[in-house]
Amino acid sequence: MDWLPATEQFIHEQVKIETKNMSAAQLRIWECVAVAPEKWVIKRDDDLAGNYWVVAIFGRSVVWYNDIEEGFDVSLYSIFGEIDEYFASQFELRHIMEQIIERISG
């Protein structure tokens, strides 16, 4: 079967499922950083360049859904609307919220 990019509806459904699995602390962080899903671009010279759904912004980082790998990732951004780094970590959203809690806690 050929790969198809994730739709906005799919992203909303994923976020809804993922937030049900968050702890109270993770959910509090999520509520502070979440944004309406928005397509951002990753500029690369290979097949991984393209548009990806950003679902949260904190500082100079974004949380985005990698629909090729079917998981969430965190990347830096320098220009609003452009993700600087491609990752294929396949995190669940609650794991990323835990990473943010650890960053804040120092």
C-alpha cells in the first residue's frame, strides 16, 4: 500500500487518543504548549523534505507528527513555520510531555 500524508482530522484524532494516556502533570504541560495543528515544512535535499503537522510549540522547539514513521518528535526551529531537524523517534505524545517536564525541571 502506498503512503499517504496524514490529514488534519487524523492528527486531531491522534492527539485526542494520546492525551487520554497522559498523567495529570503531562496534561498540564500539554495544555500550556499545544497549538491547533498546523503544517510546517522541513527543508531537505531528500525524500524526507516536506510538510509535517506541528501540534505544540515551546521555546524554540516544536512537537510534530511524523506521518512517515507514525510517531511524534521534538525539533528545534529557527524560522517560524520551518522545522530545523528531521527525526524518526516514534514517540508517544506523553513521552514528549515528560521530556518537556524534565527540561523545565532541569
